[in-house]
Amino acid sequence: MIDLEKLRSGNRRALAKAITLVESKLDKHRIEAQELLNQLLPHTGNSIRIGISGIPGVGKSTFIEAFGQYLIQQGKKVAVLAVDPSSPLRGGSILGDKTRMEMLSREDNAFIRPSPSEGALGGVAQKTRETMLLCEAAGYDVILVETVGVGQSEYEVAGMVDFFLVLMLPNAGDELQGIKRGIMELADALVINKADGESLSLANQTQGHYKNAFKLMKQNSFWTPTVKTCSALNNERIEDVWQMISDYYKAANENINAGISSFAEKRARQNSEWLNKLIHEMLELKLKQNIDVKNTLPQLQDDVLNNKTTPYNAAQQIIDLL
């Protein structure tokens, strides 16, 4: 059993055990995990959740380590949920993020948890949302979700965090073509990392390109996406990034529409989307567990392969069995 008092007091072992329980696929553990989350729910929602994405090689781990250490110096408790891509062939993940954030992992006020994506889209793990709630209940003020790669499925990450930050490299010009429009629309900020030495002027030039790109996009929010530069390796301008996020947090809470702040509205919308996602997941689970479906599905699959029926009709028959 998970010791609730230990977890609430920030005991890392208790928190790690709770996350393992939540990530378990056993039915017994699923029920236990939901009971645990129900008990902890009143103690959640007090953090700022930040999604951090970027192409491989942009320096996500270096940035998170520098950023995390800066936040700890400001008196914050920081949880890092690092998602590792699972192999599509064998299903395993390396889960080596702690070795890449060596300094941060030694901090008493930091908690780093690598999780496998297990085929989940959007660069997040299956249970990232639940894990965030557990970290909040354990008293973590800032939760950083490091995501897998950059692609159009990143909406999944943006749909569960308060602030979505995309790290970029200081390569002006062509790189702008490589960014999917969807990413630009989702990002609350672009931060150009590795802005140091010979790359500094290039980074400033890139910053100008991105600022112009954002101006061309229609903004219908209280917040205009910002473009910053930093050097995580040299610990330069990291405080500017935190100041920007703090400004966003303040503006989101002060922007009231129909009696509700933009911040609260975003969280409520995310919970609604989460509910819909869970309904889909549970329906799929129920389908797999249904005896009639198990018996009928192989024959229907054969019929579809041999062009005896359409996939739509086969799917309709499966749904009718429920």
C-alpha cells in the first residue's frame, strides 16, 4: 500500500511507488490507483505545468537541468516527467534521462521520473496526466514534461500543460520551413537554445525570423507567443525564460471572461478532453475483454482480408455485440 502521509510530505520513494501503481496495467492496480487519486485530488492543481519540446539535439536535457536548478534556487520544488520513446518493435525504452540530468537528479527538491511512451501519441506517456496529479499532491510547484520529438501530434502535450515551450536551434532561414504550422499555433513560446559564442548573432537573427512569423499568425488570445534566446550550457538568460512564464501565469489568472480566469478555463477544458479520452480508452478495454468479441473478431478479420465484408460492416458487428 502507498503511505499517503509520506507521499503528501514529499517522500520520493512513496511518490515513485504511487507512479508505478498508476502506470500498472493490472486491473487490480487500476482500481487501487483510482482510489489513491480520488483521495489526493483535493491536494492537486497547485503547480504550474510546463511542456518542453524540441527536435533531438536541441539540448532539452541540458536546458531542463539548468532551468530546474534555477527554479530550485528560487525556492521551488521541481518534478521532471521525461518521456522516452518505446521501441515499436520490442516495446522497450532506455529510460536514461537521469544520467543526462546528473546535477539536477542530486537535488533534494527535484524529482525526475522517466516513463516509456508505450505507443502513446503526442510525445507523452499513457499516464502523464495522473503522474502530474501525484507530483502536485507531493508538493511540487513546477512540473516539467519533456516530450518525445516534434511532430503534429504535439497537441497532446499542449492539451495537458499550462504553458507549452518549444526549444529551437539558432539556424535562421530554412529551419522556419521545417516547423509545422501546428507547432507554431500550439507554442506559447519559442526559446532558441545554444545562443552563445559564434552562434549568438545567428540566434538573434533567428529570433527576428520567428517573431515575424508569429506576427503573421492570427492571435485571438490574451497572450502573444514570445521568442527568447538562451544558453543552457552556459546558464545564460535562463531567468528570462522563467520571468516570461511567470508573466504568462499572471496574465492568465488576471484575464477574466464570464467570471472565470483564462487559467481556470484552460484547466477545465483539459479535464473535459481527458474525460473524453478516458471514455475511448475504457470502451476499447471493454471490447477486448468481451467474450463474444474475442470469439467473433478472428472470423471478421478473415472476412475483411478476403473481401467478404467491408471493414465498416465488420466494425459495426463488433460494436453491436456490446
